[in-house]
Amino acid sequence: MPLIHVITNYVVMNDNANALLSFGASPAMAMLQEEAYDFTAISNAMYINIKYLLSLTREDVQL
């Protein structure tokens, strides 16, 4: 079961998790800057909602 790091907004987070689960993946949403770097290192893939990234500040995306 691949571990997928999901970065998306809170509105569609549950829908994204359910979709990934239906494909046999293990979704996880590590949203805090302190945990995102380490979590990305151990995940098998990453799903990023580009619209969500555009709303982040420069400090949020610098890891």
C-alpha cells in the first residue's frame, strides 16, 4: 500500500483521501511545516492541489 503525501485544502481533503483509498493507497495529510519535510522523505508519492499552493505564502512553501 503506497503512502501518499497529500497537500490540498480542507474542503476537499476527505474526498481526496477517499479517492486514494479506493485505489489502494494510504493517504496522509501532513500540513504543518515542521512535519512536511520528514513526511515527504518517507512517502512513496505526493499529490498536490495546485490551487492550494497558489494561496500559500512564501514562508509556507520554503522547506
